[in-house]
Amino acid sequence: MNFNKEQINKALKTMGFTELTDVQKHVIPLLQKNKDCIVEANTGSGKTHAFLLPIFDKLNIEEKSVQALIIAPTRDLANQIYEFTVELASFFDESIQIDLFIGGIERSQKMDSLKKRQPHIAIGTPGRIYDLVIKENLLKAYTCKYFIVDEADMTLEQNFLDELGDIFKILKKDSTKAVFSATIPKHLKLFLKKYLYNPETISIHKNNISSKNIEHFFIKTKEQNRFIGLKKIISAINPYLAVIFCNTKESSELVYKWMKEEKQNVVLIHGGLDYRKRKQLFKRINRLEFQYIVATDIFSRGIDVEGISHIINYELPRRIDFYIHRTGRTGRMDFTGIAVSLYEFDDNQYLDKLESKGVKCVYKTIVNNEFKDAVVRNSRKSREWKENELDYQAKRKVKKSKKVKPGYKKKYKKAVDEEKKKIAKKRF
């Protein structure tokens, strides 16, 4: 697809992008025609460029006003969108004003800046945007041509719908509004109907759960201490990068402390950490300085970290869709991945729901540091599982050891880099 502005076409060519993703094929033409839309699609499907490219294509740099307002539920995701936006802007000779409004960045400094000039593109979290647009009346969002809400269901969970509603009310009637989310709950649809004009609804990821390149292993705790199960899992895998998910900040801190005592190369990520510290940790994670990440669900949505080979659910998430979000962090870029979850007898109904959603649950036990077939839950049949030579292990058989062979990461990095080049040629 060609865009009106040659700078965009040049940027895409330089970045090696030649083919649109499914989300982009549907969304870009709609936004170019100024059509409101509600988009249900998974993280990693190319959503960010689906709205950024039309915004840049219609951007009037001579006009010194807010032309696009983008809201994301977390500081980490807002910052990631900001970095993508700055990257695209770098291909323009003219100066494009892009501002990031999130907690952790000096509020008074941002307020002083807005008194002097308005950004062309404003990106931020709901609370901070509401503060500057509605309370302080400093960010003149009423001039924007595009209003984007990313990961909208997370915004709903954080009880920001009233604030979003107030922002929607001040927008021009002819502004284009697009809402993106991995899931669109019924009450969110009802909310959006009030503010979007005859929106086009797009759903990309329906019924594709079982087709992802992910093995879903479930290990019964037998009502033992979960650290016993976790220790067995760690003894049976040799991950390139694994994420251990916990449901609360408190449990994540306990798991992190236990992992450190086990002498594992581990880092902790949760919402209670200072934003600047989280930002530094993400950079270190992307430099492959750790083998394990202990995290809450702040890590399950939006944030791009390449090379996650294993997901471990120390605790099953309370909601089924969050299981999908968590496990979707692996099995990317045509690689395979493994999700291993600890479960108890009381989780049987939860597992029934997972299987009804298309998740192929494989029940395992761990003997002598290796996964073995367990008796299938709710039946006495055994499920066959063949040892998989994961693409993540650079086409070699996984060695069941906590120690990593010399050159292991180098081989994997080479495999990931080659695969990223291939994918980059196909999509934005």
C-alpha cells in the first residue's frame, strides 16, 4: 500500500516492511477514510502501526495544534507507542512535535511546555491526559483529528471510563475515533456506542487460539507448596527467556526472592516499581541479561520483548482472557513456545473453560527432570507428547539442565535475528 506522503513510503522501505498484517489491511483504509472503528486483535498483530501510519499520512505539520491524541493504559505501553512514533517522525525533514504525558515525568515541566506550544501528536495514560485536558485545560485535545484508545479493556479495568467519556465529549464531531483491544467486553461495547459514530467492528483473532505455535502443559500441584512444583519445572526446562507470571505484587516478590535463593538469573517486574526503574529493566531484558522474568499481568499486554521461549503460570490468572494474554507472549515470529501452568483440583472448571476456548491442554508430570505424560484430567486416557526440538533452542534438542552451554545465547540470538529479518520483510 502506498501512502500520500513519500516520507512514509521511504520509512517503510528503509525498515524492510513490504506487506501489511491482517489488522493493518482492515484498519488503515478505514482510518484514511475517517471512519470510526472498534478493533479486537491480539498484542503483536501490528496494531500500533495500523493507527500511526494514517495519522502521519494526514498530519499537517504547518498546523501548530493537537492533531492526534493516543491513550494507552500503562506508562510502559504509552512509552513504547511514543518510541514507535518518534521513529516514524525521524524520516521527515520538518520537525514534528510529539509529547509523552505519563506519571513519572515531571508534571510542572509538561504544563509549562503546553502553555508555550501544543504537540502535533500527544500520547499518554488516561489519568495524566485527563488531568491536562479536562482539569487544567492545557492540552487542547478538542482540535484533534484522530483519537486512539489502545488496550481499551485494561483502561476499563482501571476504572477510567468516566475520564475517557469526558474526553470523548470535547472532541470535534468529525474527528476519527479508533479503539483497539485484545478483548471487547459487552459493557465496553455499550460505552463505545455512546461516543463512536456508526463504527466498523473488526475482529482478527477469533478462534485462532489452538493454531498458535504454543504447547500448553498443565502440572497438578497435588495441593503441595507451589515452590515444589516451580522447582520441578525449572529443573525440566532450559529457557532462552522465561516469564513466570503471578497474580499479585506480593506473590511476585515472594517468587522473585525464592528464585534468587535458587541462584537463578532473574529480574522482577510489577506495577509497584518506579517507572524509570521499569524502563531501565526493560532495556536490560532486551539486552538478554536475564533468563527469567517474574512478573504480574502488567507484562502480559502490549510490551514487546522478543525471544520469550517459555511462560510459567505460578498462579493461573483469575480471568480466562488473561491466560491467553500471558501465553501469547511466547510462540511469536513463527517460533514455537511452551506454557507451563501449575493447577489444583479446584481449577478443574477453569480448565474446562480453557479447553472450550480451543486451548489444547496437555497434562504432564515431571520425573527425573523431564516432562512425562500424566493421566488426563477428567478421563483415564493418556495424551501423547513427543519431545519437541524448539525453534527457540536454535534447532537443537533442549538439554534438561539449569546450566547454559557456552554459545547458547549466541546461537539463539542468531536464529532470532534471522527470523526477525524474514518477518520484517513481510509485515509492518
